[in-house]
Amino acid sequence: MGKITKISVQQKNKERFNIFLDEEYAFAVYEATLLKFQLVKGKELDELDIEEILYSDQINKAYNAAVHYLSFRMRTEKEIEEYLKEKEYESFISKEIVLRLREQGYLNDKEFANAYVRTQVNTTLKGRGVMEQELLEKGVSKDIIVDVLEAEYSQETELEHAVKLVLKYAPKYKKDSFKIMIQKVEQALVRKGYAFSVIQTALEEAELEEDTSEEWEAIVKQAEKYHRKYVGLEGYQYKMKMKGALYRKGFGMDLIDRWLEENEGN
């Protein structure tokens, strides 16, 4: 049993109060805890009282930390739990804080997902796959994600974004064969989260056409590189090595044979 002999405001944090029992510093609490337990000079506290006070104050401290974290942007329940874990709060405290914030309307994973998807649709060219994965990592349930993507990201808009990416990436790979260029564009869109069916439709919509002059320039560049590698080989072996290497780069046999004929004897 101890008696409160002094209560003072902390210098660095005016919302915290130092509690002294029998002239010695015992613990500190927030104003809300001070008022809740009616902590005044002369009040006596036993060990159970102190334990209850400190637990309540931990809740208040964790709550304030979570609210501060929420002040920067919307968060998911998982993000709040992970943040409080980093701050070394026990999991049962984190769960209580999440419950309180949810009841107060500060946490709502569906509203978070709605806002997130709308922002991504308006500011990026991400496909559904990437958005889904990012929301899953933030702890949003699969059911909520499916509903939100269906409501906020229409198939027409996703296809429009995919076509823009096709037209953006295709020129970057113009030094490759047309076949390899298409493969690289497909791979780029897969990384952006687009389904293969959407990618194929986007390629059709983009109406990419094989430029024979660019295709020839591309094979000349690749062939020169392989020629230096295989120049020491004789006749048939040289041709087979060149054909295999250029074919793997996506060039057609007609174009390969043309290059070999034009460079025969070099």
C-alpha cells in the first residue's frame, strides 16, 4: 500500500503526469488515466490498483501512438498491429486498440481498399494482379479485394492501361526480333500484374506491326555478335551455330538464310 504524495506534469510531455508514492517517483500516466482513476494527492493505492492503472495507461499510450500513425494516411488493421508490435506493445494490447479504432470508425479495411484501388487506377498503370498482391500484403482479405477491384477497376479501364503499356514498352525492344519484342512486352505486363488474356487482347488492340527494315537491322546487329563468336568454325558447323543462335533470338529462317547468303565468305 502506498499513498500519493505528489503529482507533477512532465517537462517534455505535458500530457504525461508523474505519480509519486510516499515521496518517491512510482510511475507516469496520461491525463485520461489520471482522471479515470481519480488519482489525487492523498489517495492510497495497493499493488492491484497500480497494476490496473498501468495496464489502462498502456492502452491509452498505445491508442495515442496508433492515432498518430493514422494521422499521416489511412491504414489497415494489419498495419496498425505491425506498427504497435514494432513499438513493443503486447499483442493483446494491439488487438484491443484495433478493436477500439474499428468501432470508432478509424479503421475500415474495405474503405482502405476502395481508396487504394481508386488512387492506383487514377495514378498508375498497374494491373489487377499487382494491386491484389499489395492489398494482401497489407492484410486486406481476399473477399474484400475481389469486391473492390470489381467495383473500382473496370475491365475496360484495365485494358486501356494495358494497351498504353504495350505502346510504351514496344519501342524499347525494337533492336530485338519482332517475336522476342512481343515476348518481352508480355513479360513486362505480367510483372505489372496483368492476366495473360488481358495482355493478348491489349497486343491486338495496339496493332503492332512487324517492321521489316527494323527486323533486318536487328538481325544484322545480333548476327555480327554471333559471327565474332563462331568465326573460327568451318562451313556447315558455322552455319548451324549461327542459325541456332539467331533462331533462339526469335528471327525467322527466311531472314536468317538471307543474312547467311549475303555474308557468305566473310
